[in-house]
Amino acid sequence: MSHQRYEMVVGLEVHVQLKTRTKAFCGCSADFGAAPNVNTCPVCLALPGALPMLNRHAVELATRAALGLGCSVHTLSIFARKNYFYPDLPKGYQISQFDQPLATGGSVVIGKTENGSDIKVGITRVHMEEDAGKSIHDRYPGASAIDLNRSGVPLIEIVSEPDIRSAAGAGAYLRTLKQILQYLDVSDVSMEEGSLRVDANISVRPPGQEKLGTKTEVKNMNSFSGVEKALESEFKRQCALLDSGQRVQQQTLLWDGTRGTVRPSRTKEGSHDYRYFPEPDLLPLMLDATWIHEARGNLPELPDARKKRFVEAYGVSPTEVEQLTAAPELAEYFEGVARASGDGKAAYNWVMGEVMAALRGSGVDIGRFKVRPADLAQLLKLVREGTISNTAAKRVFAGMAETGKPAPQIAAEEGLLQVGDEAAIATWVDEVLDEHPEEARRYLAGEKKLQGVLVGFVMKKSKGRADPKRVNQLLSSRGG
Ligand SMILES: [Zn+2]
């Protein structure tokens, strides 16, 4: 394959919508999904004379995100106008940050090399900006429409160093980044709803060459796997160009997911084309060093730290911990169960087994799931104490998920409490021996291995309520 003679070099620009109630520079709602142009005002419609006012919460979230990505947050940053014409940009410029961004110099660990050292992707910068509106091309025959609800919604742009060397690496970076932002609780990070968007810069060069090749920018990818496919496709295209003696032209390309190819959009503007200059309607953004320091101290526990702690505290394996910490809500749920039940392994088995199955089956998210961690922990305790059997526990759990009632109540109502009472168990054993004379004869004649079969019959007869330990004891005392 010719393209193995080249190395892929990728840097990603990720736009993330911050989870604020209102927009970046006005009081309009930043909610997704409202009727077109409902969430607008003179500021975000760019009516003459309207002035922007910075949303403090957006700054807090942007700062938290930057700190969580290991960046230095600067006490002084400058909002700048990025000038360009587009129908969904009524001001004719976007408020962004240019030469003095909010934060610089972070990194993200995306995996381990074969010898166990971290694979890191550098974060060049995190800056604040506003979103543009949305052009709608397919709803009205022969016309395009514009929805300005998104105009002025606060974003951060996270720009990576060109440290990524494969499509899979880009996928790993994006998944890691998304997970960190979820733990930081700064964004919904949903590609479907447009609160996370990715542009990729890609070039190729012979391995070992320092100088970067000419890059193209690939846009319009709407899933992480779409990013990976687009990068593979563009990598092959660039390799083929070089192999045939042609040059890669610097340009912007749009990924066509259905065809699996890229197509040219427009020639890439150099940054001078945007004629950036400081936004005269906004003061420089000054952050108190103490405030930044406190924000760093208030960061929530991040995925890597949580994984390490879970392995140590709850005895789960490295593979299990990856599943448990995939999303912060799941990790918190698991920890609630593990802590209250005192049994990390059982908590893992139940959360990844029954709980996940119930969530998938009902489409409910874990935050609204009726069985709260303390309730599940109580069920696990009932099993451990022998009050109900493992089989009965699954039925109790189904009842809990449906009604939200506590485990002991359901177990009692459904008659699932384990019966340890000798007389009751003796009756079931007698009945089973009567009903299965052949097995009974052979067992009593010394065929010990039939004990398991007979215990099974007793469990079935008792509908799972007999305490298997007592059944075994009783059978042993009778036979063999
Ligand atoms: Zn507005």
C-alpha cells in the first residue's frame, strides 16, 4: 500500500457549546429545540445600536473546561471580531478571541504506548466565542431559511496540537475529550444536537520528516466514527496525489458520509482574511488570579483519577472500571451501590448487568431510574444475608424498576423471601423424593452426584424460596 510510505498528521478543532441558560452576550435562552427565531433579541439579531454584555456563567464554564484540560488560564484575554460574510451571521462578524485567548498549553492523555507511557495530545488553546445562526436549505422548496436561535450561543473552541497520527487516535482523542467535558459538566457534548462539532486539519509527510506537509481542513462530520472515516479517506487521497507527483492544495473539504468521500468547499482563508481586530464593544476580559486558583481547586474528579480510585476502593478490574466510568452519572450510580452495599464486585455485576439491561429496555436515563443506588444496595444485602435467593433477587429487581418500591416490600409481597424453616424445607424435600423415585433411589443408594439435581427440583418446587444451603444439608443427612 502506497500510503504506508506516509505518516498522517492531524490536529483537531472542537467547538463545544457551553451549558448556560442564556446566550453569551444577551439574555436570550440558549436552549436547543425551540421554534425558529424565538430565542432572539436586538443583540443576537445584530440590530443597529445593540450592545453585547458578557455572560459571567459562560466565562466560569470556559475557565473550568480549560483548567480541566490542563491549560493555563490567563488573567487577561481579549475578545476580537472575526469578520466574514455569511447569511446566518447578521453582524457580519463573529465575536471570538484571537491573539490573546482565554487559555493555552494543556494536554490530554488518550492511551498508553506498548511500553506503558502515556500517549498525549497537546492542547494549543481554548478560546471563547459565539455561535452563528443556522441556514436551513431543505425545508422550503426553492428557498433557504435562517434560524437565529443559535446566534450568540456561547462556545469554546478547543484547538489541539498536530499530535495525532492516526484516524483511531483522533477517535480516542475525541472520546477522551468528550468524557472529560462530561465530568466537568460544562456541556451536553451531543454531536446530534450540535453541542459538539469537530473540524480536522490533516496533512501527510514521509515518516521521520520534521516539516509538515500542506494541510487540508475537513468539515461536516457528524459522528466520531465519521471523523475517523473522513480522515482515512482524506489520508488516502493525499497519499495518492503525492505518489502521482502532484501537490496537496490547501483547501476546505466537506465530508460526504453517504458517499464516503470528501468534496471541496471553498479555498482556505488565511487568518488575515478574517481581519481580526479587538472587539470595541467589550472590555478586555480580566480574571482575578485568586479566582482562577479557586476554580482549579474546585474542579470535580476527572475520569483518570476516578478510574484509579475505583480500582483501589472497590476491587474492580481495569477493564471493568472503563465500563463503569464511561459516563459520570453511571460512575456515580455504581459508587453509590458499591459504597452502601460494601461489595464492589456485586455492585459491578448488577450495575453492568441488570441495571444497564433495564435502562436499555425502558429508554430511561440513569438519573431518572426508579431504583436508586441505596435501594439496589439493600437488595444486594438481602441476597448476601440469604434472605432472598439470587434468582428471586432478579424478580425483586424487576419489581423495583417498575414500581420504585423497596426490595424487602416487594420480596414480601411476592412471597420471595427465602425460607430457612426446617419443616417447610423438609416437606419440599419429601415431595421431591416422592415425585422422582428413580433419582431418589439412586441418590439414597450412594450416587452423590445426583444431589445437585435434587436440590434443583426443590428450588423449582419452592419457586426459588428454599435456602439452598439448608436443602443441601437436609439431603446430605438423609442420603448417601
Ligand atoms: Zn439575544
